[in-house]
Amino acid sequence: MTTCAEIYVSGYVQGVGYRMFAKRNADILGLKGYAANLQDGRVKILAMGQYEDIERYLKKLREGPRLSIVRDLSIKWIEQGADCNQFIIR
């Protein structure tokens, strides 16, 4: 079943390649959506795909790239996100 998750990642996640890490892992799992830096230092991710794939993705996001420090993931399951045909970095 296709679903959508709005994810906010906090910690040391800007300037360390986190958005590229998020895109690379989304592409591997066939997810659509985007990753964007927020002014408050968090990264916002919208991930659309199969529920099981998003669950796998969340595990990777908790790890993050080598230089990051992920303190928290806030996840909100939503009906439908933006209409995306790929995963992009904003």
C-alpha cells in the first residue's frame, strides 16, 4: 500500500551531506518526495512509497551519514504529499 510520511530530522544534520544521504537511500528504496533544509536547523523529508519501504528508510535516516548526529525523528503519516515522480533535494 502506498503511503506518505512527513519527517523532521533534528540534530547536527545540516552541512554534513544529510540531504544527499536521504536522496541516495530514497532512490535505493524507490521512494518519491524531497529533502529540504529548514531555517531552524532541521531537515524536512517527505517520503512517498510502500509502507514497508518507508519503515526501512526511517531506520537509515536514524543512522544518518558519517558526520551527522541525529537526535530525533518526528514522523507524521499523512494521506498524500506533493505530486512527485522522483526524489529531489530542495
